[in-house]
Amino acid sequence: MPPTPSNAISSSTTPRSTNQPSRTPTRGVTIDPIRILRQKWKVIILWAIGGVFFSGVFYVGSFYLYPIYSGQVVLRLRPQLGDAKEIFGEATTQEETVARLAQTEAQQMVMRSVLVNAVSNRDILKTKWHEYYLDENGQFDTEEAVDDLIREISSGHKRGTQFFALYWSAHVPGDVPILLNTISETYLSELKAESSRKFNEIKSVFLKKQTELDTKIDESKSAVRRFIVDGNIPSFVEDSQQSQQGLQELQRLIAETTMDLSLVKSQRGQIDAKLKGRLEASQDDVRKAEADPALLQLMRDINDLSISMQSKKARFGPMHPEVRSGEQTLASALAQKEKVLEDIVRRDLNGQFKTISDRQGGLEDLLMKQTGDFEIERKRIEELAARISDLEAMKDRQDRLEEERGIITKTISELDLARAREDSIPVSIAQKALTPREISFPYWKIVLPGAWFAVFALGIGIIFLREFLDQRVRFASELAGLANGKILGVIPDLADDESSPSKVDFVVRESPQSILAENYRQISTNLLKALSDDVGGVIGIFSAMPESGVTTIISNLASSVKVVGKGVLVIDTNFRKPGVARMFGVSEDAPGLSDVLAGNAEFNNVIQTSAFGIDVINAGQGRMIELLNTSKMSEVMDMAREKYDVTFLDTAPAGIAAEAIVVANRVDASILVVRAMRDQRGLITRLVGQLSAQRGKFVGAILNRPEQTAGGYYRKNAQVMVGYGASPSKATPAAGTA
């Protein structure tokens, strides 16, 4: 087996405080299907061979003991009739609609009522199938037979067509056409009966409606005649036409009067504004006033004064007293002229105002009279129109009743015509069921490979199920998920080492070229990388259960570390079943750790040196487990740190011995040895969590003795490694040399 890569371990060297819990989420354990298939290839081949045998036996047994013959009856959806007079119905073209209709008809064909009537047919007595449902008295059990048919009969729609089919299978080929044809014919008979019943129900509704319409039409005609006679409708019509013309004339006169009144009101408002000074007199008003005789005389006098003034200016000059006196007289005359003009304009405006006011009053009286006459005439005309409208409404109602009666009569005629047509039933038989000529089960092209595949898949499923349910730690990938990715390395089994060492103990020294020795060297390299300056050299080697190989691993790790020139000490803290002294070949009866902890010996006096130069402290005599949880134990650890570079502690199994966790709190680093194919995942997960929560740094786990995959890359790498480490052969001379 190849060594584990050195980067498989976390390089974190941050020291942990005492009893500080650390909960790092672990990765889920996954199953490698390729690895399982390579491991179980022999079992898989056996399952494949067993599948071949089983498929053959199953085919032969089914052919003679349980043959099945299948058949079908094909039906067609008829085009729907839009009108009873149509020669051909309109076919439904939407695939979804056709499929839905076909499924509906197929489900109706296998309804219990249809099947009960079908199996009650005398033709069913000709089948072998009906004998399966005879009771003790020889009577046919209809209910049980129908229950089975509901489960057995299937249907299907042929996409892109109007066809659908019913499928059924039986052990006797002659039973298939009898039963399927009987069911289809029974269904068609019930469809015809149902169609006739619906036609009769619908026709009865229309006939009843037709009778009601006839009665209403007769009543409407009588009411129209009475209304015409009682209301003298013909004279009303003539009078209504004359009154309508008079009403239009009144409307015209009212419009003219309203327009005149509006004009008069506007003129009156303008005159009133001129009188009150809000509006100046117009030029027409001034010209009219200037035509007044008094004003004309005054203007002639002013003209005479003006001529006299011009004559005097020419004779005496502008500054002569007579000229100045004449100018004053002329100015006074002009002022008098303006005053007279204003009085005449006001006098004329007052006269116009009175005239306009009188005209406005007359127009208002006229408009009131015209409006009153119009209202009287309008009400009379409306009364006449209402009577005529009532008459028209009565005639319209009568026309609608007669039109509705015509539609009802036409519908009844179409119902009779549609009922007489064969295609009024939505389904027809396109092809009756025939006697099957070939067996449908077992069909060898399907049964043989299918049975083989089922057996083979069952075998594969059982293999993977066992792997899934197996809670043991088996591979390094599984351990990586449990140990937070911290794996120092993997120790293969002795039998998997291609160099065939004689034993595992001290294999680093006795078989340095072996795969085991190389793996131990890789693990010791990873371990030394993990032990930085701020982490001491006291390392606790822990296991979950007994016989995990802790002592053997310590012997090889200590040997590997010793080779690189480190001072190494091994202490046996397993007071329950010590084995370090025997492994390293030192005295088991000599004083040891328990004696130092009890105060009966000194630390330096209990150290023994093994044959490989590794110092060892055995468990000692009088091994009381409680001594491991004393302050003296901490002092021993301190003395070991001072005197040795690396100290390994062999501990009792942590899964059954509580003192192992106590020791974990005294060391600087901890390693968990996991025995492959034995230790449970849950236990390893718990121990990893406990070791990670102690003072000592959890540097990783070692997987011991996993099962290897035959022909895998582990074995190939191992062969290459053995070949590379072997003694080189003599060099072959180059071509052309002597």
C-alpha cells in the first residue's frame, strides 16, 4: 500500500486551552461505487450467473404454467353532428380534445354497470374464464368477476387518430375475443338506449314549449283586436299626424319669438348702459341728435359767430377787444351746443328705452302663450303615441312568439331526423377483437433479459445496501469524513505488503524496504511536521477498542523517530492491560509509571533502555487507575518534555476506559488509531470530538489494516515500490563496447 501524502494532515499549530470544546462539522461518509464493485466482483459474477439460470427457469415455468394471451377491440370516435341535415359530421381535430373524449368513452365502457350487463350475456358461458368465478353451487359470481375485470382491462388512444382500444389478457386465447366483443357490443347497445331516452326527453320539452307558445299566440291576437276596437286606433293615427305638424309649427314660432326676445333684451341692456353712463353714446345716436331742429339752429348761430370773428380778426387784429369779446361769445355758444346735444341724446335714448321695454313685454307674453300651447299639444300627442306604441309592442310580442314557435318546430323536426341517423351515437366498432395467434407472456425477448436484469439488480442492490448499512470504518475516505480531514496515514495489513515482512513489530528496523516501513516513515514525517515549537513532544496514542494495534504502531513510530536522531521515550499508561514492556523486551516486573505516581520511585530510576536504544517506562506495579488523574502525572509529563524530544504514551482503549480521556488532557498531542473493518463510525466520531476538546492537540487519525482492492492502484504502487527498493541488477553493456 502506498504511503499517505504528507499534506493529508492539518498544519495548524495553534495550542488549545484546557477543556476548551471544539466542534468542527464533519463531512458525511460517502460510498464509492467503483471501489465496491472492484471489491465484490466475484460476488457480482455469481449473481450474474444466477440471473441467467433464474431467467431460464422463470421463462419455461411461465410458458407452461402461466401463459397469457392478449387482444384488443378497436373503436372509433364518430364525427359530431352540427346539424341533423349534414351528410357528414365535423371531426374533432384537436389532439387534446380527441384524447380526452377517447379516454372518457373508454372509462365509460369499463364502468361497473356495463361490465355487469356484459358478463351476464350468454356468450360468456362459452369461455374458460367464467369457470374461475363459479362458487360452490356452480353459480357465476358476477361481482367478483367484474371487480377483476375493472382491474385487468386497460385502454389506450392511438395518437393522431380517432381510434381507441380496450385491452384484455386471458390464459385461454379463445376467451379474449368473446369477452372484449361482448363488452363493446353491450356498451353500444346501452349507448343507443341512452340516446333514445335523451331524444325523447328533449323532444318532450320542446313539444311542451310548442303548446305553450300556441296558447300565448292565440291570446296575443285576441288582445290586439280588443285594443284596436276599444281605443279607436285608426282615428288616433290620422289625428296624430295632423297634431304632429301643428306641434312642429309651434316649435318654429317659439324659436322665432325667443330669438326676437333675446335681441330686444340685448338692445334694452345697451340703452340702459348708455343712460347710466357705463357705455358711451354711439355715432348713430349723436348723428340722430344732431338732426334735431333746435340743435341745427344753434349750429347755424355758431357758424355765423365764427364768420364774424374771422372778419374782425382780419380788420382789427387778434388782440382787439371786440375780437376777444367775440371769442368768448363763440366759446359760450360751443359749450351750449354740447349741452344741448347731450340733452337731446338722453331724450332720444329714454324714448328708445321705453319703446324697447314695451316690445320686450309683448314678446314675453307671446312666448308664454306659445309655450303653453306647445305643452298642451305635446301631452296630447304623447298620449296618442303611447297608445300606438302599446299596439306596436303587442304586435312585436306576437311576432316574437310566432318566430320562437317556428324555431321550436324546426328543432323538433331536426331531432326526429337526427334520431333516425346511425351516426347519432358517438362511438362505433372499427375492428372486433380477434383470437390471439401469439402468446404475449412470457415473451422471450423481454422475459429473459428482464428476469436476468432483475436478479442482477437485486444482487447489486443487496451489495450496496449492506455497504450502506455497515457502520464500520473501512476506508481512509470514510475516516477522513469522521476525523475532520485529519489523517496521518494508513497502515496496510501484513498480508498486503508485497515485500512479505515476517512480522509487524519494529518493521521499520527489521524490514526497512517494506511497504509497512515506508508507511510508518510517512506517518512519522507527518507527525513531526505537526509538532511545532509551541506544541510539546508528549504524544498520546489512543484507540477506540482493544486489539487496535496501538502498541505495534508506537514501536514503529518510536523507531522511525529514533532513526532521525530524536530522543524518544515510550510510557505505558495502559494500567488495565500493559504491553509495552513485552513489546520492547524490557522487564515487566521493574518499577514503572504507577510507582512514580504513587511516590515509591523516582522518574529517572524507572527508565529502561530497549535493544533499539529507545527508553521505556513500563506500567509498573500496583497499577491504580486513579493515579493517572493526579498532579504527579503532570509532573511526570513535564520531566519527559525536559529530557526527551518525543514521548509516546500507550493508552487503554478510549471506548471502554475512561482514564484514556484523562491522559489526553495531560499530553501535548493526541493520535487516534482506528482498526478498519471493526471500529464503528459513531464511536470514532465521538472520540474525535472528545480528543479535540482536550488540552492536547488532536493531530490526526491512523487507519490500521484496511481491506485492499485486488488489482487496484494500491497494489500496483506497492509492487513498484518493492521493485524500486530491490537490489539493482548488473548493468548491461552498451552496444558496441568490448
